Amino acid sequence: MLHLEAQDISSDSHARLTHFFERLAHAPARALILDYDGTLAPFSPERHRALPYPAVPPLLDRIRDRDDTRLVFVTGRRAYEVAALLGMKHLEVWGCHGFSRLLPDGTYCSPKLNEEKVRRMARANELLVNEGLFDLLEFKPASTAIHWRGFEAGANQVARKVERIWATLPTREGLRLLEFDGGMEIRVEGFDKGDAVRTILSEVSRDAAVAYLGDDHTDEDAFAALQGYGLSVRVGKDRRPTVADIWIRPPEGLIAFLADWIAIRGGAS
């Protein structure tokens, strides 16, 4: 390690990072998979203003432009939003927790949802709106997020309303209620960040060096999918239970990780 040696990480994390970066230096293929909100950018109550840490886009440009790392973003946002916020073009983005996929050439693909599940989501949305939560809702192709970031004083009240709505749905088959940092989400089953990671792993060689960086409860699916294949990194200000291999603090630890990736791959640090 280079820049990360100066960061406050445990001896066990230090050893895992050292082992991974040694592998990265000699791997025949590499993939860097990144969450967006809370990982590359601090959270913002105004989602369209959640800009990345200033040092991040130039580092990502350098990683991508070397053509020896597959750079992938996996996010709860719609796929198109990430490129706009980063100010980068021709990105590979898995949006809506893996439901949709945007390729660097602009190709966009998403599966057709089961009509019965669509009706159940529509009923859940109707109940959420009737409960007076419209201003907190973000409607996505396969889910609805209820955001309370910036409204933390009322978070418990909102959560109780959502749980009551969930309990009164005529049928919940095919749907899931999930928590994330700053809200909850009702989502069609079968699409999560772990599914996206497993697909990416199936597309790279078995001996590729792969890392995933994320911060949220929704990233735990990705961390679990990567176990035994690569390095999972939780990015966060505070410690919490996680299946990730290591924990680093943003933005310093994140920036150091990206800088080390560049340096180890032969770029100037």
C-alpha cells in the first residue's frame, strides 16, 4: 500500500489490503465496482445536488482511461443520474439496485416486470400517497424509495407509516421492504446489488482482481456476493456490523484507495 498506509485502519485490514494490492499488481484482469451515494459522494437531502468529493472524478477518469480496469457503478439511483453527477461520459452503470444496466456505448437494458408485481407496486404507491408521503417518495421502475434525509426529526413517524402500509397490503408476494441509510424502500424481488456483482463476476476471468466499495445496508448484498472472489470495502464515517472485508473512512480513505489503485497499476500517484 502507498497512500492508505497513512490511514487509520486496523492491522487485519492492512494485511487484507496488502494482499489484495499485491494481487492487483499482477492480475490479468481487474474490475473496480463502486456504489455512489455515501461512497463517492456525501449524502445530500437534495438528491440532484449530491456531488462527488472533488478529488474523486479525476481519479476515476485516470483509472478508466488506462483501459486495464473495468470500472462499474452499482447504485440505487437511476443509471443515467450517476454520469451526470460525476460529470463523466461512457460509463457502465447498474441502476435501481441492479434492475437496469447502462453500458458505455449508451445501450440501456432492463427486464420486463411481471404484471402482477407491477399491480402490487402500484397499490403500495397508492397507499403511500394516501398516507401523505408523496413529497418523500422517489418512484423507480421496480421500486419506490421513501426518503427522510433532511427530515430526521420525523423519521420514526414516517417509518411507522410505511410499516403499517406494508402490513396492510392485500398481498406482499414478490415484493420486499428494505431499509437504507436515510429511508426505506418497497422493491420488486429479484434485483439487488448482489445480483449485479454476480453478473459482473461471470463476465470477468476467474483470476481477475475485483473490488467493491459501498456504504449502505443495500451494499451488504454485494459484499456477500464478492466473498471468496475479491475485496469488499465498506466506506463510512463510523463502524457498524458488516460482512465487508475492510472498512475505510471517507473521503480520505476513499481517495487513498483510488490513488493506490492508480499507482499500483503503473500510474503516477
